[in-house]
Amino acid sequence: MSRTALVAGASGLVGGHLLQLLLADAGYTRVVTLARRQLAARHPKLEQRIVDFGSIDALSNLPNADDVFCCLGTTIKTAGSQEAFRKVDYDYVLGLARAGQRAGAAQFLLVSALGADPASRIFYSRVKGEIEAAVRRLPYQGIQIFRPSFLMGDRAQLRLAERLAVPLARAVAPLLVGPLRRYRPIQAADVARAMVQIAKEAPRGPNVFEYDGIIAAARS
């Protein structure tokens, strides 16, 4: 059965890999990206929609869809303030989830972050936890939450801290065993592969995938 995917955040690290996988997957006959600007990607089954995420909650002309993939996210440094960060990582994500429901989607797949917890004292983790909780309350048949730790991959702009963190993360990874495995760095491409695989399996209810779950799905 052919499927239609809505994708937000396709210009990002995970989202870029995800878009290419969906376009190459015969199971998806229509892939609709939602973005603030036109993407460079071109494909016969790709449809690009330019949207204002600030008003996406009111968007009513989305095509009927099966799966909504959300790779939206920023950093406090990039956003400029905690308020601006929350607007992207909470308001935009929740607006997208509501719009996806109106488009008839049965499944919402969200890239969150390890440590997401609405009760966390860390602002970043608290917002991630709050949006997870808000999305869980929506009546999707399946809500798939992916919580990677440090993401590895070719970024368009690699900050100095990330240049230093990448070799350190690779060196430390083998030492993270047992309960610490969830903190292992993970390739963005593996997160994207896991999202596509889980979307096809479409498990019911809210489900959370951390390192081991992501790797297992990516390699299945």
C-alpha cells in the first residue's frame, strides 16, 4: 500500500538523511516537505510546501497523509534565547502534530533528545520532555519518539565545540556499556533509517527509542 509522508526539518542533520531515504523508498509514493524556504532536493514524488511554522497550527490545506516525521529543532545559542528556543522545539512541533492530525495521519514520529523530562531542572531537557508529553496526549494511533544522544554526521556548519566533541565521543563510546550504552554517540543516518523502519512497522501507542532501539531498527 502506498503511503504519503509529511516531513518537517528536512534541511537538518537527521532530516536530510530521512528525506533521501523516503524518496528512495518504494513504499512512499508522495513525500511532502514543510519548510520556511525551498530545498535543493528534486524528485518526481517530492512536493515542497513553504510554510510559516508560527501559524502551522491553523494550516488546513495539507494533503492527506499517513505519517508525519518531525525533525524540527534548534539550540538555545542558535535561537538566541530560551523563549525563541521553546517556540521552535515546543510550539512549532505541537502545531505540526495538530496539523498532521487534521491531514488524517495515523502516526507521528518525533526526534527528541536523550534526557527529555518535563521535570528536569535543565531547560533544554525540560522543553523536550514537555513536548513529548504534549504530543503523547494527541490521539494518534502511533507516536514514535526517538531520543538520540550525541548526533554524528556531516553538518553544514560544524561548530568548534562539535569539532572537539566528535573525536572524544568516538573514543569514549566503547567504554559506555550496560546502562551507559544509551549515552553512546549515534550516526544521524542511523536515526533516519530507524524512523523509516519504525514507520513501516507502525507499532501502536507511544513508544520511545533510545540507542539500542534505534540501532536495532536501523539495522533490521
